[in-house]
Amino acid sequence: MASGKQDKAKGAANQAAGKLKEAAGKATGSGKTEAKGKAQQVKGGMQKGKGDAKESHKKQR
């Protein structure tokens, strides 16, 4: 199981990759690539949230 810091890092990476993919989709006029980029950003946000929750829970112990 990944630690909170690992989840946060993976989430940030997914968000960054999603932004690039979305921009590439806009630049090429590919709605499909743009949508995939937006979805990847959402996934990254959820991963970061999971990491934050793990870290918060760890601090409360």
C-alpha cells in the first residue's frame, strides 16, 4: 500500500500529465484527447486527496 506522500506525488504527476494532454487535445482539435486529459486531472486530484487523508489520519494517531 502506498504512503500518503506517494499518493500525493502520483496525484500531482497525474494532474500535470492531464493538463498537458488536455492542452494537446485543444491544440490539435481532438476532443477525445482533451477529455482524456481532463479525466486524468480528476484522477490526480483524487489521488492527492487520498494522500492528504492518509497523512491527516497518520498525524491524528
